[in-house]
Amino acid sequence: MEKDGDGASCEVSTVSAETPRSSNPELRKLLSLKVYKRRWFVLLVLCLLNCSNATIWLTFAPVAYQSAQYLGVSLEDINWLSLVYMVVAIPLSFGTTWMLDTLGLRITLIVGSWLNMIGAVLRFVGKPVNVGSKLLYPVVMLGQTFGALAQPLIVFTPTKLAAHWFPDNQRATANMITSMCNPLGLLFANIISPRVAQTSEQIPALMLVYAIPACIICFLATVGIRSSTPPTPPSASAESSGSEPFVQGIKLLLRNKAYLILLLCFGSGVAVFTCFTALLEQILCVQGYTNDFAGLCGALFIVFGIVGACALGLYVDKTKNFTEAIKVNMSFTALACIAFSVVSLMRQQKVAIAAICSLLGFFGFSIYPAAMELSVECTYPVGEATSAGLIFISGQIQSVVYMVLLQVLSVRLADSPLLTCGDVVFSWKVSTLVMAGVFSVFTCCFVLFFHTRYRRLEAEEQATHRSQSVDGSSSNQYMPT
């Protein structure tokens, strides 16, 4: 064990410290590969920040009626407090990828934490004296906008963090942990908001509950994260990570056939899952399923998704079978999506629907972190934020298109005796079938046409082999004949 300049402990990750010194620069670089314990602190900060930003995003959705009464606005206005995240993220995503690959991880995380904190605090301090004051809504929307500005800075970061701070046998796991904190935050929001804000007068307390963690996380990020990268790289690829200029990186991505297939197919998967989470309650209530049951299905979707992501992350870290694992999981997800589109049209099928939602989460959610790592592998040496960020942008754009399409395909019904939510009745039969069909088509395209080399792993192996072969030949000069 050694100490770096900050006194943080570090350990040699690939080559023993007792290996003889060599004049070979490749071997010297290989000998300098270390991992630092402080990587877990940076990981913790990003996890907390990702979770906090997700709770701010979904603060008002689980208590829409109470929020509308408190703010003195309509339910459509409350929906825009969540939709602003999607609207803001699309145009800002290109700037975020440039910021991560140019200014580095530390500046990006600190700026994201401050925007997240300002948004959370602004929503609370702007509360009016009287409940129902319409003057409050613009202030809350401004706070949500600050949170939306922070979102791309946070969700684009996991691949960059994994590449710069973690060795090759921990990258997918680190990416999985940080990425899954976003749906974990959504789960927390669905649990905390209804419990804290049971009446409209308790909305300020709810905003305070979310503002306090945001302030603590901002302090941890500002004070605790001292550098974008460790003193020495954890892997051979980390030395040149993000070495391609931003514009040149974009050009390389647009000429990479495998990446374009991943961009389109996985982006479509993200869009389908966004529509599923947004429309789940409306789809189920028409068939007589209560809001509580829809909330349970959403919770199962997220919880099993986190479990599946943990399992898949550990698997691909150990085997490096990114493509095979994603193809298998996407195939099972497509089957689960088809099953949901059929079973959700049936009455009194709670067990089947809950099981299908669990399988959707287990196989579908687990794809996300593995796909982010695969995007880096097939595009190296393009910056991690650029390759992963464009996939996020693709998912956001397709989410908007799919949401509009599925709502257009819904059919308004004259009456439904089984309706358990609201007064307006829509049939989502065509919409759910189209959603399953679209995902199945893109899954087939990915399974049949996606093939790629793992460029980052190849670069690391080549660096290792060159170093070992040169060191062996130089050592042979001193061996007796």
C-alpha cells in the first residue's frame, strides 16, 4: 500500500510492486496503475446526487391533487413540473457532454450539485402566506427548472466516473450502482411524498424534506471532491479516456455503425420504459385496478429492476460479455412487454400483472448500465460522456415522440363501470399493443444486426502485452547463454 499526496490509501491493481524496473515507457505506465479508496467517496456523492435529483423531479406527481390545491393551479400545470425535466434535458445535453469531456468530472459534479440545491431550496423559500396563491407556481417551476438543468450533469457522469476511478473489473458494477440510484430516487419519491403531504397544507414540509439532503450533498461534493481523476490511472484506457476532441468524437460516432444501431435500438427501449412508467396508472385503472395497486406495480418494477441491474453488472464485470447479456435481456424484456399488453386488458389479474411488471423491471432496467458501458467499449477512444450522452438524448427525443403517439392512439370511451381514477375514460388497448410491437421490432434489429469489437478492452490488453513482451526481451539480454 502507498499514500498519495492527499494521504488517501491506494493499492496496485494489476502489477506487483516487486516487479523489476524497466526503461520501457509502456511498462512504467502499466506499473503505475493504481486504484484509490477515495473512489468510493466520489461514487457515494454521485449516488446521493442522482437520488436527490430524481426525488426533486418526481416530488409533486404522487400528490398531484394536493399540490394543485396548494399552488392554485390545474393538474396539467402540475404535470409540467415533471415534464420540464424532459424539455430542458434535450437541448442542454450536448453542452453537458462537452462539459464532462472538456472541463472534467469534478467541475461537472460541483455545478450539478449546486444547481440541484438551488432548485430544491428555491421551491421551499418561495412559499406564499396563503394556500392557493398562484404567485408560488412560477417560483416552484423555476426551482424545478434548476433541477432539470442539473439532471444531464448527473445522469451523464456514471460512465466517466467508472472509467477514470475504477479498474476494468469494477467499471460495470460502479456504473450500475450510480445509474440505479436514479430509479431508487423515484421509488423514494413515490413513498415519501404521499406520506408527508397527506393534505395541501403539508406541501411546504414536503419541499423541506427534499431540500435538506440536497444541501448536504452539495456540501459533500464541493468540499470532498478534490480532483476529476486520481493521481494515477486505474486502467490502461483511463490514461487516454476522452482524448478525442468533442467535435471529432461526434464525427467518429456518426460513422460507427454498431454505435448507431445501439443509439437507435436502446434509445427506443428507454422511450418505451418512460411511457410505461408514465401511463401505468391510466392503463390499469380502466380495467378496475386501483391506484394503490398501480403504485405497487411501479414499485415492483423499480425494485426488481435494481436487483436485475446488480446481477447483470456483476456478471458483465466478470465475463465482459456485454453484447450477449444485453441481447438476452432485451429478448426477455420484449416478451414481458408483449405479455403486459395482453394481460393488462384483462380484469382481476393482479398476480399476473404484478409478476409481469417485476419481470419487466428485472430484465429491462438491468440493460441500462450495461448498455452505457457497451457504448463506451464500441466507441473508444471517444469520451465516455459523449457516447453515453447521445444515447440519453436519443431516449429523451423518442420518449416525447412515443408519448404523443400513444396518447393519439388512445380511444375515449363513453363510459366504464370499472373506472377507478378520474372522470375521463380512455382505452389504451391499441397503445399498449403498439408499444410492445415497437420494442419487439427494435429488439429484433439489435439482436440481428449489432456486432462490435470491445475497443477499450482491446487497447488495455494490447498495452499489457506490449509492456510484458518488451520487458521480457530486455530481461533476456542479461540471461546467460
